[in-house]
Amino acid sequence: MDMNTIEAVVRTTDPADWRDGDAWLAGGTVLFSYGSTAFGPEPLRRLLDLGSAGWQPVTVTADGIELAATCTVAELYALPGKLADESGPADWAVKAQGWSGLDLVRPCCDSFVASFKVWNMSTVGGNLCTSLPAGPMISLCAGLDGTATILSPGGARRELPVADLITGDGQNALAPGELLRSVSLPASALSDRVAFRRLSLSNLGRSGALLIGRLDGGGRFALTVTAATKRPVQLRFESLPDAPELAGELEAAIPAALYHDDIHGLPEWRRDMTHRLAEEIRAELGSPAGAPAAVSGDFWPPQQTTRGA
Ligand SMILES: Cc1cc2nc3c(=O)[nH]c(=O)nc-3n(C[C@H](O)[C@H](O)[C@H](O)COP(=O)(O)OP(=O)(O)OC[C@H]3O[C@@H](n4cnc5c(N)ncnc54)[C@H](O)[C@@H]3O)c2cc1C
């Protein structure tokens, strides 16, 4: 893509450098695909390049995992392997022991269905800030109750749940010039039992519905709906609901207009699949770990759909 309105590329991570006509440049897979005139009424004049930020891509502590905004999909995909590798940093593996939430990392990365270039260049932050309904890093970070750390041009720093950062199709809560610095995934959510479901209209297609369920040690259930909806929708229950209760809460939380509508799926299909996958997740987490899930009534047989199925 010819970005012939760009006058300068500035290497900086300081939001104070930002001015009108600037865009943060991470992996560039969106910026260089859509060009410099697609990001607002005025063409872009400068790119503020995060390429030399030097931020540690992934940091694991007892509190959880911090993903730098510049962490690439490839670096994230490597994380479960690194934690399992006994020759890796010993304290990492100890801290991450029992974090079932790590099981979500690879299915979410795989949901990108991306080329080699996108896989190796695109970043967690770029995916969140692009804010497409089918953003798989949005699914992962919202599904694990991630909190975004945001730096403002005025020097302020604020935190926002990822589920609230994304506000619509291509829309988010960032003010002009704000920089997404990192996302923190708390150990509490990482420790939960998790279930993942994804559907796409075609084998290697973009996600039409991607749902993540979590059950904590106290029996509390959280369900995060992404891809089917224009922004993430989260439901929380003090205990695992029965099928009618879950269906009713989904119906109440997602009005028809909130289902996404594009070439990757009609809203009516996305609604039906959201209900179906939610019921599969409920049944899976309601069964003992490792046991086949009993799915009620209309939703039988269950469909395991992890890789673009
Ligand atoms: C073939 C192909 C397939 C794709 N498939 C998908 C898909 O399935 N799902 C999907 O969601 N996307 C998809 N994309 C779009 C895109 O690749 C991803 O959204 C990617 O994660 C964007 O990351 P990036 O680092 O390349 O962002 P960039 O192109 O660098 O930036 C994207 C936007 O985010 C802003 N930005 C980047 N980082 C920050 C930051 N730290 N703080 C504030 N603003 C920031 C930029 O200014 C820009 O507006 C696809 C693209 C291609 C070319």
C-alpha cells in the first residue's frame, strides 16, 4: 500500500510526541493494508514507530501475565511451550503451574488464520486497537479479564478492562494520541477452568463467533462472547446456570442490533451460534474435567470447533 501522505516516521513511545495526523505504528499489518487515508477525515502525516520500544513481550509473575502491546502473535504463541520447557526460566514454570487459562493462548492465536507475515509482525496491541469484532487477541484478553494500561499525551496513565476498551466495530475507548502500553492477565482468571468454542463460515475463514467460558474454584461462571458481537459481551454468574437461565441472560445482554453483520456471518446465524456454543461451554464446564459434556435438547450433538471449523 502506498502511504504517500506520510512525511515522517518517528521512533518514539512517548505519547507527548503525538500530534494531529499521527498514528502509532506497531506491526503495520493494518496501516500498510489500508493506507494513510483510511484512518479519519484527514490523511495520516506521521507514523510513530513502536518498533524500537524494546518492551519485554511477555512477563510472568505470581500475579499473572503482562503482555506488552508490542508482543507479536508469534511471541505469544510460543509462551505455553516456553513455560513447559524445563530449560526455560525456572521461576516462570513454577509461577504458571496450574494456570488452565494458558490453554486459551494457542486456540486464540490460531483463530487469526493469518499469513506468515501477519503472524510474525502483528501485535497484541495492534489487534486490540484495530478493534475488529473478530480480533482474536481481544477474545483472549477479554476472556481472561485482562486490564489494559493506557498512556496519555498529557502524561496520565489509566487502566481499563479490555472488555470495556473495545466499544464497537473498529471503535475503542482510546482518546486521540493515547498509547496502549500493555495488558495484564490476572492469575485469578488464569487459574480458572476454561472452555473455548469458535465457529467460522469457512475452513480458514474469519471468526463468526468466539466464546470463552471460565469456572472458578468457587463455582462462579463467566462467559465472554466475541466475534459474534460488535464488542465483547461478558456474563457473570455466582454459580453455573442451567440452560434456560443462560439462554435468557444471553438474550437480555445481546440485543439483535449488537450482533455483527458482515460477509463472515449474518446476525441471525451469529445469534444462533452464540446460544449453541454458550450451551456447549456450560455443559463442558458443568461436567467433571475431562469427561464428555452432556448438552441439553436442541443443541445436541455438541460440536467442537476450535480451528476454523
Ligand atoms: C491477511 C490478513 C488477515 C487478517 N486477519 C485478521 C483477523 O482474523 N482478525 C483481526 O482482528 N484482524 C485481522 N487482520 C488485521 C490485522 O492484521 C490485525 O488486526 C493485527 O493484529 C493488527 O496489528 P498490527 O500490530 O499489525 O497493527 P498496526 O497495523 O501497526 O496498527 C493498527 C492500528 O492500531 C493502532 N495501534 C497499534 N498499536 C497501538 C498501541 N500500542 N497503542 C495505540 N494504538 C495502536 C495503529 O495506530 C493503527 O490504527 C488481518 C490482516 C491481514 C492483512
